[in-house]
Amino acid sequence: MEYVYSAMLLHSAGQPITEKNVEKVLTAAGVKTDAARVKALVASLEGVNIDEAIKSATAIPVAAPAAAQAPAEKKEKKKEEKKEEVSQDEAAAGLSALFD
């Protein structure tokens, strides 16, 4: 993850994302660099519009938490309803035991 962060830092600073610059950022952060990973990162970002990638990536999580909360609330309500039904069944069983 720190490799991606180094590329984002370089981009936000207006610096070119090159193998040398990525290695400098990682080294400054105290990360032991892997030349193959650095090379793969730089190659994968070649020709990518990072600003557009950031915009599209931030648009997705904004809606996700609201959507994730709704099903969780429904599950909680169902659990509560089931608990009440079980307690009613238990109560009925207890009453029937009195009259047997």
C-alpha cells in the first residue's frame, strides 16, 4: 500500500512518478524498497489520469456506508422480532404445563 501512497504523494506534489522518485519517497519514509514492485507500479500508472482515478474511487465509498447500514438495521429488527416470538412460544408452553 505504501507504494501506491508514494505515487499519490508525488502526484499531489506535482512531481513525475518515476522509479527514482518513488524509491526516494519510500526510502524517506523508512520503507525497504523492492525494485520489481516499484517498476510494476510505475509501469501500471503509465498513461493513467490519476485525477480521474481519484474522483471515480472517492465517488463509490460515499454511497456505500448508507447502503450498508440499511440491511444491518433490517437484520437487527428481524432478530428482535424472532426473540419476541420465541418468548411467546415459551410462555404458551408454560401455560399449557399448568393445565395438564
